[in-house]
Amino acid sequence: MAKPIVCVIGAGTAALEGLLCARETFGAAAQLRLVAPDDEFRYRPMSRDSLFRPAREQALAIAELVAQADAAWTTDRADFIDDSAGTVVTRDGETVDYDFLLLAPGARPARTLRHGFVWQRGGDPGFLDRIIRELAAGETRSVAVAVPRGARWPLPAYELALVLAWTSAGSDARIVLLTAEEQPLGALGAQASEAVTRQLEDAGVETIAGVEVVDQPEHDGQPQDAAGVILLPEQLSGRPDPLIAKPSDPARVRLADGSQAEFDRLISLPTVIGPIIAGVPTDAAGFIEIDADLRVCGSERIWAAGGCVAAALEHSALSARQADAAIAAIATSHDGTREGEPAPTGPLQPTGVLELTGVLLTGQRERWLAENPPGTQEPSTRCLWWPPGRAVGRMLAERIAAWNPAIDSALPDLPDGVVIRAPVVLGCSGRHTPATSTPVSADVRAARLRDIENRQLLAIRRRELAAEAELRSLSAGLQTLATRQQQTVRELQQHGYLRDRAVPESSG
């Protein structure tokens, strides 16, 4: 019997964890394939002896992980899925066959406000240091940190607000946290909400929950200046499209009661949108809809995990657990299609409701300040959540630790804080029917084949144009070299050398 083909799409925590887990689960009994455009997986390692000491991002070559998993790799982006044919069609028109498919392409960040700074770890490593220096020097006296609707992991905004408050303690700087959540960190439970509210109060951070910062509408009756934003109640209808523009300060905010406040700096988290892969059911934001066992709604052989799925919470630890569970489900499904062979044993079976587990840290102010003294470049902003690292998958963490001796694969002792077990409920909307009940017509299949052929032709043309540009560059380099050679020969002749030799002609 032919080996099943297990294909994984993506290059983040869920995808790479799933690829490694699939090799461990199936052993040599399956062919593995990866479809991903990225060359590196970036992570921020955790120090062995410190929770909060700054650490620079490091990169792991995906080629090494692919080789470790003994998988084939298509370096392209998946564009649509033909589940009836069992193929993934890439942007350049290449087709990758599969018997079982794990979708883990992640989500895409998007700007909500046209003004202010969008806070993403690793996006601008010097930004936080600049803000801290400005607060210390009195150049910046007020900062608003906003959590927009659609930020599926709001914790970085809380950590940023605390860090700014801790470093500006003793001054009259004003730090305000604005969040669209009804309660601070409400998705993590009442105990977490109470704990973080106390920490914000102790640090002097003003918190306004249940509101959302959006760009001021044109019909609002107020002058539409370059920095105008308005704070609206949570019952806002619709949501603004992502906008990209140069940040501008200060930011003027009008509160729901009509009063106004002005901030020298406005910082917001990005929202996220789904990968929007054709051929799989998605919600309005492009996130893939899956059932309680992580199977894509309406499909018998596609699963999804990580930031691409339609869920209220997103975290790398949760993504890794979902990937492990999806591979276990694939192994179980494969066992149901064959007779007389033992089932592969996966590390984790789907539970129907996967939980986000971790610790919300409390009372860590002095320890954070000790490990991030004034003047620290790129100070750490991980001060609330444990474990703090991005690569927290069981398989992925072991591989990273094996390749980087400076990293300990074991987590440090459990710190003080509130233990979080936040359920993430998954389930189809009921609008989808199994893909096998909808046969693909000959016309549709012919149209798909034409589309694939067009994509392949476009990819070939792009490669031809790139080759032509490279040839032009090489030709220009040769022309420059010939011209310099002529100049050198003339100079030597002028000084009495090479009297019997003619100056070489340019090859043009």
C-alpha cells in the first residue's frame, strides 16, 4: 500500500511543530511535504537564569527543519485548495498532492488607525527605548496605548503600558490604556482580569475598558485635522479598514462623555486578518472555520491550527498544542482508512475544546526593573505572561535547543502568578457540507487547469524577467570592467609601459 502524503502549509510555530510531530508520529510510514515561502523561523530565546532579561531574536533555517523531518519542500505560498483532487495550488501554479493536509499559514497583521505607532515586537527594536528616554526627559508627558477590536492576543498592550509606567515612576507622565474589551483581559477569566487591574492601578496606569479608538469620521462635525481620532463606545457598528500612513503626534481623543484628552503619543496593537485561502471555508475576516476536532468544516482530510483558525484567542503555545492534536487526528483518520495495520500513536488527541494554559505573573515590577535598568537598549516587554518564548512547541523547542547549546529546552521553575486555563471553543457554523457531496464539474475542473497553467506561465515569465535583469547587470559590469581595463592600459602606456601593445577594444 502506498505511503500516505501528509502536507503542511506554513512556516510558523504551528506548521513547523506539526511537521516535526508528523515525522515522529508516522515514522517512515508517510511522505511529508511542506509548502512555505519563508526561509527562516524567527524566535526570541528565553534566558536560563532570567525571566525578563532582553534577548535578541534569532533565526533557524527552515531547510534544516525540513531535512530533520525528511520532508519535501515547496518554497511558495499556497493560494487555493482543491480538496476533491487532493491538491494544493501555489501562487506560481505548482500543484502539491496530499492525502491529509494541515493548514497553518498563520494570520496577517493589519493597521486599524491611520495615526500613531503600531506596536509589534521585533518591528522597531528602538522604539520603546526612545519613548522611555522621552518620558524620562519630560519630552513626552502622556502616552495612550490602545487595544483595538480584533487583537486576538491583547497582552502585549498591557505589558507595554506597565513597562512605560514603571520606567516613568516619580514623574508626572500619564499612561492610559484604552481597550475594546469589556473587562481587562476578560478572555482569560475573571481572576486574570482582577489581577491585571490591580497591577495597572498599582503602577499608576489609567484604564478605560469597553471603548474603541477609531479614526474620526468626516461627518462628525469636528475639523478633520491630521491627528484627529475619536473614542467611541463598544457598540460601534462596523470596523474601519486597515489604513497605512505616516504616524503623527500628538493624538487628540474625545471620550464617550464628550470630554477630550490629548496624548503626546498614541500606540496601538495591530488587528489580524486571516490568510484567505480559496477552497476552504472562512469567516468574514478570512479565518479558516474548523470543528471541535480541528478539522476544516466540510472536509474529511484537511485540518487547521494556529493563527489561521477562527477563534477568539491566539498564542504560540496554543498553536503548538493544536498542531500536535491535529497530527494525532490525522493519524487516527489514516488508521481508519486501512486494515490490518496498527495505528500510529500521537502525542495528543483532540479534546474538542483546547485550553490556553499559562501563568499571569504578578508582583514582578522590581525584578523587571533590575533586569532592564535605565538605558537598556531594546528592553524586554514580556513581564506578564509565562512561558514567554515564541517557540514553545514540544518538538520545535527540542530541535531549537539541540541546534543552539545556549538555549535550555526545559522551562524555568514556575513563577508566582495566576494560573490560567482559558478554554478556546471551536465549532463549525453549520453552513458547510462535506466536500465529497459536491462533485466538481468538468467545466470547473477545466477552468482550474487553465488557471494553473496561467499561473505557471506567469511564474516562468517572472523568472525570465529576473534572468534578463541579471544578464543586463552582468553585461553592465563587464562593460565597466572593460572600460577600466582600457584606462589602466593607457595609463601604463603614458608611463612608458606596454609600448608595443595596442589598447584592447571594448566588447560593447
